[in-house]
Amino acid sequence: MTWIEKRKKDFFHKKAKIEGYRSRAAYKLLQANQSHHFIKQGDYVIDLGCAPGGWLQVASKLVGLKGKVLGADLKPIKPLNLHNVQFLMGDVSDKELPKKILDLMGDKVDVVLSDLSPKISGVWELDHARQIDLANSALNIAKLTLKKGGFFFVKVFDGPYLKEFIDKMKKDFFEVKILKPKASRPESAELYLLGKKFKPKTEKLN
Ligand SMILES: C[S@@+](CC[C@H](N)C(=O)[O-])C[C@H]1O[C@@H](n2cnc3c(N)ncnc32)[C@H](O)[C@@H]1O
């Protein structure tokens, strides 16, 4: 890591502490949304892999009083005490999760977010494959829970399986953009994809 990259890492880490965000990841969502405006006042938003809760804090502000945010993660989170945020402990590979999410939200949603990441083993091919697997679980949940025209913002690790994943997303969204927010470290192979305008096919919940 170069000194500039280190300084940048420290910069967002410190900024998060000062501004009261639970993670520096909060800025990745803020920056992407500043450019692409996919979360709006009144929206219903799902955040997959939400712990410790930085994105939940950002989404809560963006959707405002009339919106709703539901975070899901394997790990529990410390309560956020935000009026419009709920938390559900669960695994994104659990086939029952989409139904539980829809029951809690009471309706289909405008935006599905996914910052899912596996435990990093250090073996790149393995980490990439596991991460794309998680992104696929998030896409399946998005297909079952998004409203027509909805947005899907998902983290991916760049590598050999990425193209296949993007091609899959292109079948379900009118447009798929590849984003690299400034708060994402340049040396990291992490990218974000934004699927715009969901095109629902009739998919059944089991
Ligand atoms: C990078 S963190 C998310 C950070 C979050 N966006 C924030 O701003 O605080 C990735 C999360 O994915 C979660 N995760 C990994 N595998 C999962 C799975 N199968 N189901 C649900 N959550 C999972 C991890 O527990 C971890 O909390």
C-alpha cells in the first residue's frame, strides 16, 4: 500500500469516527448515491450484509420519515435506535429469507443494497468465488423483493466470474453500471454494480 492510499484509508476511517458512522463503508454508499440518486425520500430499502450498520445509517437519512430500511446479516448489530430501521438476523442463502423480508417490509421494495463479503482467506481465487456466490444470493433476493423499476446496488470482487454475474444482471435490469466510489481503496479489487430499472419476470417465492 502506498502512503497516499494509506492516508486515504485513514481519512475515511477518521471521518466516519468524527461524523458518527459505524463504518468507513458508509462513504461508499453516500458517494455512489450522490452520483446516481438511487435512494430517495420515502423509499423502501433492504440492506444485505448490513453489519455493523454504516449503510443502514446512510439509508435511514436518505429515505426519511416515510421510508423504511431493513438490514439483514449473519451477525447481530448493536441497536441503532433509528425510527425507520429494522434488523433481521439471517443468512442470504436461506431460501426462507425473501419471504421473511417481505413480511417485515409489508410490500415490495424500491432498492436492494448488498455489501456482502465473505471472511477473507487470503487465497484470491477462493475469496473471489465466495464473494460472487454471495452476490448471486443477493441478486436472487433482489429478484423476489424488488418493485418494477427498482434498483440493485451490489458489491463484487473483480475476477474471472465477474463477467458472468454482470451478464446475468443485464437480463434483469435495463442498465448495469460499474462503479468505483472514491472511498473504495484503489488497490482493492472491490467494485460496485448498479442495476437500474428492474424488469420483473414472474418469480415465485417457495
Ligand atoms: C463489509 S461488511 C458490510 C458493512 C456494511 N455495509 C456497513 O456499512 O456497516 C459485510 C457483511 O456481510 C455479512 N455476511 C457475509 N456472509 C453473509 C451471509 N451468508 N448472510 C448474511 N450476511 C453475510 C458479514 O457478516 C458482514 O457483516
